[in-house]
Amino acid sequence: MNRTLPPHSYVLTIICPDRPGIVHAVSGFLVEHGGNILESQQFDDLDEDRFFMRVQFVAPPPASLEGLRTAFADRAAEFSMTWELWEAAAPYRTLILVSKFSHCLNDLLFRWRNGDLQIDVAGVVSNHMDCAPLAASYDVDFHHLPVTPDTKAEAEAELLTMVDELDVDLVVLARYMQVLSDEACDALAGRAINIHHSFLPSFKGAKPYHQAFERGVKLVGATAHYVTADLDEGPIIEQDVVRVDHRFDAAQLVSAGRDVEAQVLSRAVRWHSESRVLLNGSRTVVFR
């Protein structure tokens, strides 16, 4: 569970070319505004000569979010920073997409309701009706958005309109079995997370766990990544595996896969919503 944050807590994330003086500039800025650092993490990508930093700090009044943003802009420009500054406890407005398999959706809704995820679930969207009762049990709006080859473009347009109208920060594909178009991927770049089994590129298509059972796999895993136009090849946020053996039948293999998928996706959503994931080209920097 997230620890309780003190009042007036903020998170600053930075990506910029590496050079001397960055940490000094950031810490000096915070001192100037009465800030006290609670957590600071940094990473130097020596191959790309890029610097990544996440700072969580407290800055009591008269400091404010907008005031800090305005004041930091000049400092950021000096170091060519790409940066974001948010209230640390601010929840991410999140839209969850799902098809028929409900295990990831159920896990996310349970953790959200318990306060374990820093998100605000704006609704559940599905191309099937199977998960409507689950959404209703959490008093979450359920949107049925059927998708056929003839209506795919219209359905995606409606989905993106929903993202705008609901002021959504994050879209989570919780076993949503539809491939988003390149245009939709571009519109959601950096704010859409998908989950899939880690057998890929092996065992594609229907019933991958049953295919894996027939081949006698010894590891079952899952990968959570940002959605890109390259199917299932976006920047990876989190992965995990569990060991299985000859005693597992196909149903037990499926159950093990569902468990690891739900856990990996929830960790990816948690880290993203806490501003712990920074994009580094086709990779990520994750400050856990």
C-alpha cells in the first residue's frame, strides 16, 4: 500500500542531456522555495548521454504547484530539460479496457478500491458485455463499445472521444483483445499500458497457455509495456515469471498465467501513476 504522504508533497521528473550541475541546480531550486526532499533517484544513461531524475519533496505555502512550475521553467530551460511537476498524491484518471477475461480488471478494481493504486477509475470500456456485472459491483461506469471489422474506425474514434471527455490520463488494456490502429497508438503515446503473456513471439493466437502446455514449458510470465504501433513491442515497464513443471495441467497453467499477468499489470500501473516511469527511447527507466 502507498505510504501516507505529508501535505504539500510534489513530484518532479526530469530528462535532459547529461552535464555537471544538474543535481545542484535542482536541489538549489528546492532550497530557494523552502522544499525538503523526501526521496530522490537518478540515473545516467552513459551510452546515450542522458540524465534521468525523480524527486519527491515537500514545499509548504506560500509555495504552490503553479508557482513552482512557473519558477522552475527558467532552470529547466538552462539544462534543456523535459520535465513534469505534479502534486504527489494526485490520482491519475484511468480508463480500463477489457474484453472477456476479467482477472486483470478485477485485480485493478480491487487494488483501486483498497487505496493501493494512485488512480481514479473513470470507467470500464469493453467490446463485450461479460465484465459489466464486475464493473457494476464496484459502482464503475461500464461502456459497451462493440468492434467489428466494419466498425473498428468508428469505435476507436468513440474511444478517443471518451478519453478526452472523461479527462483521462491513463488508458489500461487489461486483456483487451483488440489491436489499436497506428493513429490510436499515436494519440495515446506514453499513456496507454498493455499486458500480455511472455511467451511471445512463440505461441501466438488463441489459447497460448494450452499451446505452451503442449510444449512442456517450465516458466510462465507476463510483460507490461506502453502501447505503440509495433504490436506488443512497446517500451517495457515490468515483467515477471513463475516456475511451473510437469505436474501442471493446462488449466493450472492458465491459472498461473492469470496470476502473474494481474500482478505485473498492477505494478506497472502503480509505478506509472506515481510518476516513476520515464521513457528512454524504446526502453524505460523505472524508479521503484
